[in-house]
Amino acid sequence: MTAATPGKTPAKPRAKTPGRTTKAAPAAQPAAADAVAPPGPAAGRRTTTSRPKRAPRPAPLKPTDGITPVADDPSPAGALPVDADAIAPPRPAPRRPGLIPTDIADTIRPVLGKAVADIRAHEEGSRRGGDIENVHKMRVATRRIRAYLKAARPALDRVAVDRLRDDVRELAGTLGVLRDHDVMIDRLHTEASRLGEPDTAALEQLIARLDADRVLARRRLVAELDDPAYAALLTELDEAVATPPVADPWADLVALAAAEWRVLVKQQRRLQRRFGDDPPNDDLHDLRIYGKRARYAAELLPSEPRTVAFLGALAEFQEVLGDHQDACVLEDQLRELLGGGASPGGAADVDLAAAGIAAGRVIQGCRERRVTARADYPGAWKKVKAAGDAAFGDA
């Protein structure tokens, strides 16, 4: 029993109220989870320091990652469309040292520009007539445009080039008809002055008939030049000169010219194998056309000594075959004219007996020129072959 403190009255014990119970103290709340010590390791197990797991290495990216499939894409389920442009490899390096992307445009622009300028320069003279060289030079300009565009076609926008070549071809065809009349009339005037009377007078009758046909051909040309389509063509040509339609700036002009050269060699070998040095007239004419293509393609190259020599040999070769072709055409046209097929009026107003004798003498001269040209053909080809092999390698 505890002793009472002096000076103080001891407190009386509090009586319990009937029917009431003493409130129990609330149960102790468990400590927070992070405050609870982890259970100890099991007996016999070695403890290690806990490390977070390393994130897995991501898979390598695919070219199709990030591309949203198209709803109506017909590809198999789960397949993603591939954007070819996005994954296309870079363009290869130039195949020829020194080739730069501007070579094609810088080469095409001046030659096309000169040809278009020639068309404009000789248009008025071709309309009026008189000097037959106007029609000739205007026609040559159209041929050069078509040939240059064809030679460089692998490097250009083919749709634009083909459309432009087709438009120029129509003009070239109209000029060609008039040019054929000019050449034949000029040749017959020369022959008439050599034959003497009465053959001269007989040929003059044929020339008058041809001159009437030439008037009609010139009217067709003037109508075409007055057509708005001609002005539109000149506008297209001007645009092509200002901005050549280059599609592949890395194309090699040397390779393109070499390809045309090899085509010419292939055709000549074919004729040589089948006919020797005496191929048919039409085949020689076709060979001349292949020679023109090779020449125009080579004209796009820089003026290096080997290229200049090749162009000179080709010019001589074309002159030989051109003389042969002119003789063939003149003979054919004379026969057609005397047969009544050259014009609507035929040869009804011509003394056929006298004209036939005169035409026979002219045809004899044509055949003599053909013989001379065929004799010169093998030698001219040898020069071309040697110059071409020097410029482009053995073909």
C-alpha cells in the first residue's frame, strides 16, 4: 500500500456506473509497408544486391516501319506497303570521269537553239520560193532537231521528246515533198542544158509539169505555216531550248554516240555478208540513214580530234551514198512522170515520144552516177570504219 502524500487528501476511487463498460483502447495500426523490415533470407541461401532488370534491346528498324497500311491495299493481310522512293538506293557515281549532271542540258541547248533559229531564218524564203536553199535548210533544221532528240532520248523525258519529234515530223514531211520537187526540177534544168535540142525542149515540157506540182506543194507548206499549230510548235521548241527535258543527267553522251556507231557497223556487216559490195538500192539508202543517225549523235560530243575525224569520214560517206540515192530517185520520178502518175494531169500535155527519148538520156546519166557511187562506196566505208574504231573502240 502506498503512503499518502502529506498535506493532500487522497483521491477517492471512482465508482463504476451500472450498465456501462469501459471502452477498450484501439488496436495498434500496422506500420507502413515500407517501414516493415523484409523477412530474413531462408537458411542456407546467399544474399545478393537487388538490381533492376535491363530493358530489352529494340529490334532493328525495317524500311516499312512507320508506314500506315492503306485500307484498300490489295497486299496480303499484315503486309505493309513499301515506299520505293523512300528506300531507293542513291544514284551510282558517274560512269565516265569528268561527267557532271549539266553536260546533257549544256550540250542539247545550243544545237537545238541553232536548229530552231534556222527554221525561223528560212521560213519567209520557203514561203516565197525562188531560192531552193531556203526549203533545203529549213528541212535540214527539222531533221537535225529530230535526230538530236532521238540520239539523246535515253537521257531525256521520253514522253516529251516523242511528242515533240512527232510534231516536227509533220513539218519535215511537208518540207520534204516540196524539196523533192525542187531537187528534181533543178537537176532536169542541168540535164536539159547539156542535152541540146530537141531533147532540151522535151525536158522543158516535163519541167513545166513538175513546176505545177511544186506550186501545189508550196501552197500546202504555206497553209501549214499559217496554221496556229505551227506557232505552238515553235513555242514548244523554244521551251525545249530554254529548259531541255533532261530526265537522266548522268547519261553518258559518249556511250549513246558509240551505240549509234555500233548499229551502223552492224547494218553494214549485214549487207556485206548478204550482198558483198553491191547491195540493193533501198538497202544502201537505209545504210545512209543509219550513217546520219551516227553523225548527229557524234555531233553532240566535244570537238576532239578523233571525233572531228569521224565526222569528216561520215560526211564523205553520206555524200557518196547521197549521190547514189539522188540518181535513183531521179530515174524513178522520170518513169513515174512519163507514166502519168506524178500529177493530176499526168503527162497528157507532153510529147511522150520526144520526152521519152530525152528522159532516156537523163536516165542513162543517172545510172552512170550510180555506178560511180557504188565504186566509191567500199573505200568511203573503210575510212568511216577506221575513224569510228579510233573514236569509240573496235565495233
